[in-house]
Amino acid sequence: MLRYIARRLLLLIPVILGVTLITFTMLYFTPGDPARLTLGEQAGAEQLEQFREIHGLNDGYVVRFVNYIKNAVFHQDLGLSYRNRQPVFAEVASRFPTTLKLAGLGVLVAISIGIPVGIISATKQYSLFDSVSMIFALIGVSMPNFWQGMLMILFFSVYLKWLPSSGFNTFQQMILPALTIGTSTAAVITRMTRSSMLEVIRQDYIRTARAKGQKESKIITRHALGNAMIPIVTVIGLQFGYLLGGAVLTESIFGIPGVGRLMVDAIKQKDYPVVQGGVLFIAVTFSVVNLFIDILYAYLDPRIRSQYK
Amino acid sequence: MEKKNNTPAPTQQVAQKRNQWKEVWRRLRQNKMAMVGLAILIILALAAIFADVIAPNGFDNQVIKDRFQTPNSTHWFGTDNLGRGVFDRVIHGARVSLSIGIISVSIAIVFGGLLGALAGFYGGRVDNVIMRSMDILLAIPSILLAISIVSALGGGLFNVMLAVGISSIPGYARIVRASVITLKGQEFIEAARAIGANDSRIIMKHIIPNSLAPIIVQGTLGVAGAILSAAGLSFIGLGLSPPNPEWGAMLSGGRDYIRDHMHMTLFPGLMIMATIFALNLLGDGLRDALDPKLKN
Amino acid sequence: MTKKPLLEIKNLHVHYITNEGTVQAINDLNLELYPGETLGLVGETGAGKTTTALAMMRLVPNPPGKIVSGEVLYKGKNLVEMKEADLRKIRGNQISMIFQDPMTSLNPIMTVGDQIREGIMLHQKVDKATATKRAMDMLEVVGIPMERYDEYPHQFSGGMKQRVVIAISLSCNPEILIADEPTTALDVTIQAQVLQLMENLKVEFDTSMLMITHDLGVVAKVCDHVAIMYAGTVIEHAQKHKLYRTPKHPYTIGLFESIPNVHETTERLKPIIGLMPDPTDLPTGCTFHPRCPHAMDICKVEFPEVTHLSDEHWVRCHLYPADKEVE
Amino acid sequence: MKRSWQILALLMVLLLVVTSCSPAPTGDDPAPADPAETEDPADEEEPEEPAEPADEEEELIIAQGADAVSLDPHGQNDQSSSRVRVQMFDTLLMQDKNMEFQPLLATSWEQIDDLTVEFKLREGVKFHNGEDFGAKDVIYSIQRAIASPQAGHIVDMIDGDKLEEVDNLTVRVVTKEPFGPLLAHLSHPAAAITNEKAVTDAGDDIDITPVGTGPYKLKEWARGDYIILERNDDYWGEPAKTKTIRFRAVSENANRTIELETGGVHIAYDILPNDISKVEDNSDLQLFRDKNFSTTYVGFNAQKEPFDNKLVRQAINHAVNMDEIVEAVYYGTGNKASGPLGANVTFANTELEPYEYNPELAKEMLAEAGAEDISLVIWTNDNKIRMDIAEIMQNQLQAVGINATSEVVEWGAYLSQTAAGEHDMFILGWTTVTGDADYGLYALFHSSQFGDAGNRTFYKNERVDELLEIGRTATSVEDREAAYKEAQEIIREDAPWIFTWNGEDLTGASNRVSGFELHPAGHYRLHNVSLGN
């Protein structure tokens, strides 16, 4: 198992290099002058030149890329933000806990809704509960997250005045964002749980368990769920990984200072080191989450476990 | 009748194919929800095609004095901050959003499909190079990738389509590769090869038609995803911008007025929702129809 | 009539209700299983053998399956109407089942030992340690070293898996063992071993057995009685030798004629003409009449009732006058 | 088979762990509010972990649109950063809201010759790090500002090498050339005074380690989220009224008002014009509004046909119904511009008349100029207000037969392409941060400033060049005033812009807030603000 993990981590290296190259190239050819964007419309030509000199913007593509890789590899230095001259890594890392928390809470909400509802729907297929929850799940999947967030603010903050509309420090502030992310993710998880369970409960070994005289509830929890878990865990992991980098919209609606917002701001401001470092950071986290999921598979399924050895 | 023949005559094969699609359609027709979805989509598509007839005022007909009207008999969905009919804009927006969805998914299918087919068909080093590149793209969350591409290319309809399309290429590449690998081992491919068909012919005539089913399902759901992504891009100001009536851009434009003039965001939001809802219903239905094994 | 059947199925009807139409899987089926005997249930694929087995334990998947009418009497109690909780005490304990495909009938993420122990824990009031011990013993009984208790199904071969399934089904020493084509999915060499094992254990555990198969050879080897199924119903039910010697129903006759017999020299095999009817659209009257060489007018309208030819031999065919007497 | 449950439990626990590790400086659970706090149930914004448990005083919470980028006084020069920095840093002198100079770190000043001003410095001032303030700090800070790409343009008329320490409390500032608006520039937050030792100590962390002499000092900064400032008890002037101030970044415009209404913040900067009535009609809230130094304009490319023809530019000015735009886009806030400067800028020519909306006249003028079939593209960046202006203007221009379209150009490309003169027309804003006409005219209309430097219209008028130079170099107020008034008349007549709008600051506050005052440059000083009950 350890060897498997080590191999997977090694495989990350080409991915990281590739991501770096792609983002670097993309950013390099992005139009717009970072100096002007950072310093604003009122800065003079002298200051612009000075800025370009400091940040090595006058160098060519190859020189800049080589320098970047050199610094990253030999000095563990992803560069400084153009805007506030802070080390990019620290900058991204300081936003990361917030994003992690948002994604974590969202997925927590999603799991606690999605899995039970999905299981009940599957066991009571075609029942009223099933139809209603499937329609809700479909609505949840169909509703753009940011629109849902806006409506929730309107309802809970403006009309009812129950919950604050922005920020992410107190428990109350976390409720709306977590629900926004949670409900739409729950919709995905519900659907996946249901279809995975439906597939599993038609399997022969479920019939075997019934034939043993096992109780239906036990059959679901002991036999079916475990086998249905892999696709569910996959979806949870994918959603979680996605939220780590892609909760941009929710973050901007609720004014949450997460990685996604940082990235979008940096992209708009052409703060290339932050974009570059941020994408890298997210790519690595995303890959680590995927690895973690694969390890979970091994835990869940002895067949996979034996392959890893 | 049921002759076990590894190389069915072409006509026979075509006939089988036609029957197969007829069968799929028959199964699909029995799925009420899928039909509801299809009906919604047809209505939306008609609205998009005939937008100029349905909403002759166009999407940018400002009548400043009429702004912020709530829905009424002249302006069914009310008017926005510049006095344009929200209904007019939403209808013209269908054209934009649907074409973004369809074209970006087509881009993804064409490139992803091609890459996946090559990878699966040739295997070995080709496979390795292609799929590792896909892994790299997959390591970046798609919305972030789309954002980066749009910022590199600039906004605008085509660039948004391209960005959303590119960011979903890896998904299709994987699907096609997997189904090609399964197909490759099957007898009729070997048979085709045995009678001297070259690679490109095998790919075009045999592999691609036979891996269509998963692509169709994924593509239907992909259109939904693409519309959502594009709306998200517009919403954070990186996609299409006013006066373009793309639904996400309308949501973005209306967000400052949501408290006083909710209809400005309500209708574009509902349109997105209805579209995605319908696409999901149809996609689910198609999956069941194309893969009867999974049917409950 | 001399012995009282341990399990008796009376006029059972099972339907599968799907979008495509109603599949009449079991139609007016009758069956008796006597204590200590092995009954072979024989029929072509799609005749409804597995459904019959499932219906006996009320395991027909619902939806879409539904037991429409009829009785399954086990020791006089009707399993069809029994409460779920009472039924669970019978399943796996008094009636247990071996499924066709050992590859899929074991839970892939549970150790084989735990899967055996599960049934023991359910039906016997023993603590975990005792149950584990018994589960290990069962493994030994079916010829698997008990050290393999903690292994998972994927670590076993097909034949070994079927042994595990047998261990599960016999773990509570049931009165009736239903074996649904237990050897079909296995290699020919393994088939014999598994069959032998089952035979031995049947004796050892003093169990009655319903052996479902389409393989008349298997029947010949292990069964005492045979029931022939066609299109959802038993059309002939007899003591094995009687049936082999004097098959009565035209279908049964056809069946025997269609298999090669090493002891006799026949010119050529005679296949039964035609195909099994579409279960969504069964023929009227006797379901076999479209294929029957002896079909009469009445066969097209009326489904024949049971005709007892002798104590342990009955048939459902208009060629044989119906029973006069009513039991 | 408990694995699935274990997995679920494990996932949950992991997520909880993940969830409870919060951004670095904050704890997870808010400390219980003090009793007085409970009156305001919606107020969740409490200091997470009060430094001193005896901290009884409620903090003042302010919402602004973005978090500060840098707290280095000579770092990133954006509004959000400046608004925080002015609480912590002093300049030599400041302009009050009437643009009168008031002493801060300098107690008096005197023009010694055309190039030199001598400042007498305040005695007994200490920096937040305990260092004493003196002439060396002024010299160090100005030199540092000149060398900074972000702050340089505010002070680069000063000759850094000739800064002179007369004695510890006297310093002479020498400009390279005579420079009339020097004092206004030295009042700008980018000319703030910091301490060399503090800068050296901070090293790479200079952007997050502000050390000034101001009434507040930094207590905590959660990047992207909030900044907490704490009263500087060693302040040289009257100590600040409120002990702690928290600046929250609330980027969604509508949410700032919502937060104000629900009590999440006490002061909300830059509320939306359409939220004015919500603040005014709410008996718990008060609205502060006043004209500021910002102007929005639509620039022509004055070197490109047909916009090189003055008549065409004037015609287009007449073709635009600015009242409608101000009403539709700005909800009647601010006012339509009559010339290049807002009325509150020093030396603004308040006698200029706005161009009259007269489409017929516009058509005639276009005909006269022989430019009946103009096609033009109005560029804007993705700023909602500018996009709205572009859209309305496009419609209005179409009404006089001009084939106008609008195009949104991504900000980076926008700036570089307008600097390169690739445009027909573009929409931009300018804030005369110093409040002095020089800042609002020279860069925008002097022909030496073509392109990137600010004159993106490529407008050139020799008389204007001359007048702007007089205005800049003359040290007499009268001379400067005369030159600027004339220059503005010419610019208005030449119409390199469609003069659009002069801005207004809109700030909402709770009724409990007192002592708050707007400032036209937008950097509101908060040391007099207190929070009542």
C-alpha cells in the first residue's frame, strides 16, 4: 500500500510540471500589461518600467519559465504577488483553510442529506418519497449555485433577517454558504446514492443475504451500502476536490475570502504569480484528494486492496 | 435468420443500426419524464430559433422611461434597469445559452472523442502521451480552467464556447477511450481489419458509431454543464457581458437590483433551471434507453 | 399420498409487471417435496424454475415481481401469507437456498467467514465466538481449510465459492435446501465434485432438497423425484425412474428424445419443434399446444388439470383423463 | 461489514477537522459577546479572541468593497488600502474636507524659494514601534515613496537627493522644477511618513507590517476578510474615540447595505445608488452623501478620423442625453459634468455650461462636418456602470444616425489598447486625488502625456499645454487659478471628452455612529467616530 501511495505521489510530478507549463504559457500569452494593471491608470511610465524590471517582466518566455521552475524547485519559492509582494505560497495557503472549511461544511451537509435520502429512495423505489426527493434532487442539480445563493440571501437575510449575508467567521455566517453548496452537492450525491443502491440491491449477494433470513434494514446497511459506496465516495471526492478550487461563485456571492476568490481576483488583476501558484496549489490538492479517494477504495473494497499490494 | 456472421453485409449492418435507434427511441418514448424534458427543450429551441418573431423588440431595446416595470401585459417578465423587456432578453438569451451549450460540447466531443479514440485505438505510447496530458487538464478544476482560458483569450461568445469546451475535453477523451478499448477486442473489428480496412476507416466506420451511446448521454448532460459554466463565467464578469442576453450575464447584471426588482434575476434564473432540468431528464432517459440493462 | 409433503405449492401464480407488459412467469404451478427426498425441477431456460425457487422463499423481487395467488405450504403453514418477521425465521434456517452463480452470490466486500457466521448469528442463539467457531467448522465441512475464514470471495475459485455458498446454506441445518442450478456456472470437472459434495451433505444433514436444473444427467444422478416445467407450470411430476421409463406428457417425451442416449442407438435426435412461448403473450389453453404433436381442439381452449396416473406420478395433459376423485 | 459506516464516520470526522481548522489568526468559536452586545442580536461580528479579556468596548465595524491589498504606505495605491492606511499613517499635512491645509506631522511650512518648502515638524511624536519621529523619517519616507512603483507618481516631482535635514525638527523639501501643487501632493496618503527601522525590521513582511504615527495601529489582518485596528494610546493628538475598528471586505455591493440593515456592520462604504432609499427610510440608519473628486468621461481618439474634427466631437456631446444617463445609471446621484473637473476641485471653473442635449443640432453639426455616416465603437471594461453608459449612449447616438456599437474589452487589454490609440471612444474615470486642478488636468490633457501616461484621447492644444505648465509651475495661487480657468474653457470647447459625470460618495451608517465625516478624496479618517447606544 505504501508503495502504491509512493508511486502515485511520484506520478504527481509530471502532472505538476504539466500544469505549470500550461498555466505559465497561457498566462504569458494573455494580453494586458500586469504593470499597468497593478499600478493603476494613474501611474507614470517610469514607475511602470521600474515595476517590470523588479518582476522580470522584460525577460523572454524561456528565461522567465526557467527562472520560475528554478526558484520553485531550488528555493521552494513560487514568487511574490505583484500586488502586495507577499510570497505566493503564503498568500494561497492563508486562504486555503477558509476554502477547505467551506468545502468541508458543504460536503458535510451534502452527505447528511444525500446519502440517507438516496438510500430511502432506492429502497422505496417508485414511492412518493422517491418521486418527491428525486424531483428535488433534479431541481438541486439544475439550479445555478450563485442564483440559489442570491435567493437565500434575499430570503434569510433580507426578509427574515435571520442570518448574515456575508463573511465566513462565525457559525451564523457559515450557514448560508454551507447550505448553498451543500444542497446542490446533496442533489448530486442523492442521485448517485440512489442509482448505486438500486444497482447493488439487484445483485445476487443481496438475495443471498435475504435468503439467509437477514432483516431488510440490516441488508441495506451491512450488505448493500458498503458495495454501493465506491461510486458514492467517488462523487463525494470529486465534488470536494471541485469545491476546493471551484467554489468561486459561492465565495463571491457571500464574500468569502477563499482560494477561488483569490484566483479570480488575481486573474482579473493579472497577478500572474498568484494565478500560477494558485492553480498549482489547487492541482496538487485536487490530486491528493483523488489519491485519498483511491486509498478509500482500497479500504472499502478488498478486491481493489489486493491490487494495490 | 439469426446468422452468426462476423462480417455482416453493410446493408444488414445499417439496417440493424437503424432498428437499434428505433428501439432506443421507442424505449425513450415510454419514459414520461424524458419526454417532458424533450418537450421543454424543443420549446426552448423553437424559442431560440424564432426569437426574432417571438420577441421582435430584440434584446437591447432600451426605453429608459419604462424601466423597472414589474411583469405586466406588455412586458410579460417586466423590464430591466434600462427599460428592456426581460422576456425579450430571456428569449434571445436562449439562443445564446443553447448555442454555447451545444457548440462547446461539440468542441469537447470532437477533440475529446478524437483524442480518446486515438489513445484507445493505438494504445502504448500514443495512449500514454494523450492520457497523461488529459490528466494534467483534469488536475485543474474545470471552472478554474475555463476561467483561465477565458482570461487568456478574452471574453466573447466564441472564446467562452472554446474555454468551456476545452475544459471538458478530458472527460470525453476518457469515455471514448474506454469504449474503444472494449470495442477493439471485439470480433467485428478484427474482422474488419482482416478484410483490409485501414485504421481511419475502422475508427470512423466502426469504433465511433459504436461508442456513440455513452457519448450521447454524457453530451446531453454536458450541454447542461456547459450552460451552467458559461453562466458562472459571465456571473463573475469573465464571460459574456452586457448587452448580451446570456442568462448568466443577466443574473449578474440584475444582482444589484435583486431586492427591489427581483424579476430581473428571477426569470433568467428560472430559464437556466428549466433548461438544465430538461437536459437532465432527457439525459437520464437516454441513459436508460441506450442501456436497457440498467433499466429498473 | 402415503407420505405427507414437507413443502407443497398449490396453484401458484407469479407475474412480473413491467412497462413492456405483464410477464406470467408462473402459472398455476403445483409441486410437492417430501421429507428426505431430492426433487429435481427440470425445464428449459425461461420456464420459470428460478422464479419458482424464489417464490418458495417469497424472494421474488418486488417490484416488478408479484405473487398473484396460490399457496406455498411449509409444514402446513402458508409462506405466502406469513408475516415478514416469521418468514425471516424460516429463511436460511429451515429453508435455505444455493444460487446459480457463485461468482455473484457472495458479498465481495465481506470475508467468507463472516458471511457464513451471519446466518448462524441470525438463527442460533450463540455468542460471536461460538458462531465463528461454527462457521469455521462449516468451512471444513465443505472442504475449505478454516484458515481461509478471513479471506474475501475474490480470493476463491468458482468451485470454492460454491462450496462457501453451500456452507452458508447448510450452516443452520435446514430442513429444505433449494439448489438453483448449483453447478451450471462451474467447470465440468468441478461440477462433479460439487454435486458429490451436495449429495453427501444432504445425507449427512438429513435435508430435503429441491434441485433445479436443465441437465437431465444431473437429475439422473441425484434426484428421487422429478418435476418437469414448461412455461411457468409443472406439467409432469413423478418418481424419477417412472418418469425416465414412462414419460407421459408429450413435452417430457420430446425432452428425452432430444438428448443423446449412450445406451440406445437412435438414428438421429428429435428436437422439439418451435420455441418456448413469449411469457407476456402465452397461448390460450395448454401452453404447449402450438408445439404439441398430439394437440387437440380442447388443448387450445382449456388448460388441463392435474391427472394422477399413480401415487407418485401426475401429469397435466388432455391426453389423460382428469382425476375423477377429489382428495 | 461495518466498513461503509466507518468510511462515512471517517469522512465526517475528517470534514469536521478540516472545518474546524480556521484561517490562521482566528479561533473558531466566537467569544461570547459582552452583555451590552445582546441588544443587537444580529451582530455576530465579535472579536474572535479578545486580546485582553477586559475588553469591554464594542468594536466599530466598517464594510468596504474589497480588502486592503497592502498596508505599506508606499505600496499598492488602491482606495481600499488607503482607507485603512490613513488611520495608521500621518502625512506632513492634510487637506480638510474644504481643501484647506491642516497641520499633521508638520506644524508649519514656508515657501523658501520656487523650489523649496521648509517644514517645521511636530515634537514628541512616536511611531507605533516606539521610535521617535524626526526629520530623518520624513526624508527616508519621501525617498522611499519616490522609489516605489506604486507611490512614485505622487511625489516624483521632488528631488530626492536634495531633501535636507535642517535640524531634527526641520526639513526642506526641494522639487526638481517649480511645482505649485506640492502641498496637495504631500497631503496624499502615498506621501505618508514611516520609520526606517520599522521598514528594515519588517523585511519581506512590509506589506503586512504597517508602522506609522497615526491614531490607530494594526492589530490583526485576516487576508481577504477583515482588518482590525486598535487605538494607538501614544498618539500625539487627541486619542481616537473608538478602541477598535474592524474593516470587513464585503464585495457584493448589495450585501453591504444588507449587512448594515441586519446590524452586521455599523458603517457601509459605497452603497449602491438604488439602496439610498433603503438607508434613508430606515429609522435606524443614516446616510452620508457628498460630491467627491471622481469624474467619469467618454474619451474620443482625437487623432483619428472623424474624431479629429472638433465639430464632430461637439456634435456627439450634443447628441448625448446626459440627464437620462445620470438618472438611469447613477439614480440621480452626483451630477452631470460640465467640464473636465468637478466643482469641488481647487481651481475648477464652475462657470462652464454643460453641453445641451440637442439631437437636431447634433445632426446639423455632423452634416456640417461632412460626417453623416459615422460608425464608431464605444469601448468599456467590464464595469457595470460603464457598460450601462455605453449601452445607453450607443442607443442615443444611433438616434442621430451614428452607427454606434459598444464593446466590452478586458481590463488589461483595455488599458494597453487605449494607450496605443486603437480606440474610437472609451469610457474611463479619473479621481483628482490631490484635489488640485493640476492632478485632474495635466496628465489627461497635456500633449506630453499621450497614451499610457494618461492622455488617452491624444488631445493636443498648444495653448492648453502652455496653460497647464503655468498652472503647475507658478507658485502664486492667482496665476494658477487664471491659467486653469482658461484651460478648462478651451478643453470644454475642444471637447476631447464627452463630459459625463462627477461622482458622489454614498456611505450608510447606523444611527449609533457619530462623528463620521466624508472626504472628497474618499479616505475617511475615523478617529473621531464613536459608537453610541
